[in-house]
Amino acid sequence: MDRFQRIHIVEDLGFLTWTPDEETRPKPLSAIAGSDEVLSCLSSFGKGVEEVGEDHRAGWPRPPSFTTHDADLPPNLQPSAADVARSVTRFCCPCNFSLPQGMHQQMRTSQFPFSAPKIISLYAAQRMGCDIKRLDFVFGGSTLNFLASAEPLSDWERQNGPSRYACELLHVPGHESGDGVLFVSKMNHYVANYNDPGYQFERVLGANCGFGADSQQAFRAACNEPAKPDKHEHLQVIQIGPYSVLMSADSDAIETTSNGVTPVEIKCGNPRHFGLKVMWQMLSNGSQTLILANKRGRVNEVQTLFAAESRTFREMVQEHSPIVICLAEGNIEASMSKLRNWQRNGELQAGQVYELIFVGRGVETGLVLKP
């Protein structure tokens, strides 16, 4: 973190596991019957071998004593970094991903219950010992990149793309500053095809099967294996300038380091197009290791895996100059200050969802709040 001047890790809270009922039809949050329907999907949360406490409601699943692997790893958070490393070294490249067309369809919506509302992250963080009265913001896994890039979307992107962001204010009784907590995360719903190359790569690594010279058979098998509905998120508190932020971001895999259990980021794509995005994603979920599938090819055509490799978070940071990172940090803090000022001026009211968009070009770019 030596290249970051405004961002500092404060506390690693641990993981939560979200296990949806696959028989439940997707629905908007406004259609949820009550808190029990939401809490029933939160199957575990905690850190290391510690228990979160004894103050659970009746029927609340107790945090497990994470001892199901050789190291103290949370259950269901598979694969481990060691599994991933073994699989990566056995890939025979180049090889082609399977085309999703004609395979067993595995489509998942981002609506409840297949994704967890961010309020669950705040709830779990409190149960993990975080003093939520001191928090200023709750961010999703892609929020830092959105604020750092400060890029306006085209009209088509705003209507069709998966990158629209929302802000909502939640009043927390006894909040230290009296301002409450601002949630900033993606707002629009989308349907993910779990047979796309990125998901194929994740499932092949999770299978830890190696496959040797027949790597292509591995991808065909991955498409025929049902994708697990469980979602695993890593929670940490970071400081950005004067603001305390709860980060809640997807964890693709895990590894055991001298600092305990940490997430691993798995990414499929052409590294030339990553920019700062993957670095911010790794910072958001606390990953120290990136497992990269160097993929080429056009959408809806055969796509080829040219190499599978591992990189560290430090290496991803060092790809960018200190000036570039400093400017991006400045963009993040400036946007956060603007959001807090809107809230204090009464332009951002509790209970209402606002869309966040950047408008303008170059130095004239600015964040705009849209009800």
C-alpha cells in the first residue's frame, strides 16, 4: 500500500456466505416480505476460528469454527489458492473455451435472492464487531473504480450497460457524526451467463482437476457442471481521506498467508485492457493474489486461453505510476466529499435511491445526483 497516500486498510472483518433458495423467484427488494426472508440466505459469517458472539436471534446459524481444511479456512469458500496454483500449472495452452451456445443453460439474474442486498454487509459487519456508528460509507466491489475513473457513460451505456451506480442514505441511530451511512454500489439488474469464459475458468480452477493436455475437455465439462449459487464476500474497513468505509466485495477463492485467510481474485481477459480496474477490484476485496486467464477473441465467437498465470497485488499496483494513482485517489475522495455535502445540504434524503453519473469531459467532468 506504499503507493497509496489517501487509502489505508483499517480492519479485516472476515467473510460472509450468501446461499439463496434457488426455488425462489427473482424479485425486487421492494417485494421482500420481511427481514426473515433476507436473513435466511445469510448462511455464515465470521473470521478465522473466532466466534462472532452469543447474541444471535433464535434460529440464527452460528458462525462456524472454520476448521474444515488443512488451514483454518471458511467452509464453502473454494477453491484455495493452492488448489488454483496446481490447476494453473497443468493447463496446456493455447486452448479454446467452450462456446456457451448449445451447452446446458446457466443464466442467473442479479436480483434477490441471487445477490445479497448491501444492508446485509452492514448487518454482518456489526455482528463481526465493527462499530457501524463510525462508518461513513458502504461500497461494493466496483465502486472504487467507478469513482476513480470519473468517466461519463454514453446514452447507450446508461440504458443498456451493467455499470450504473446508485447512492442511498441510511440513518444509523447514535451515528457518531449524525450524518448516517451512504451506500454506493451498482444499481441495475442484469442476467449473467455462467457458461461465459470467465465463469468457465473459475469452475475449472475450482474443480482442481488439472486436465493436462486435454484442457479443452475441462471447459466442456465446466459448462455441464451446475454453477453453485453461493456467493462469498469479504468485508474490510478502509480509510479514504477523512472517511471510514465498509468494503463488501466478492471473493473468488481464498489463500492462507501470514496475515490469515485472504481472498484471491480470478480474472479472465486481455491484461492490456485492464487499466486500473483490476487493481481497484483487488484492493476492494482484499486480494493479494490475482489468477489471470489471458484470453483473446470476440464475443459470441471462439475465444482462446493463451496463458494462465499468477500476479501479486503489489505487481498490479506497480504497473501504474504514483502520479496516476494519486490522481485516481483524488477523484475518489472528491466524489465522496461531494456526496456527503449533498446529504448535509438536504439534497440527498434518506429512503430515496439516487443514480450517480459523471457528466462533462476532461477537467470539466463532475459527479451529478439524479433522483
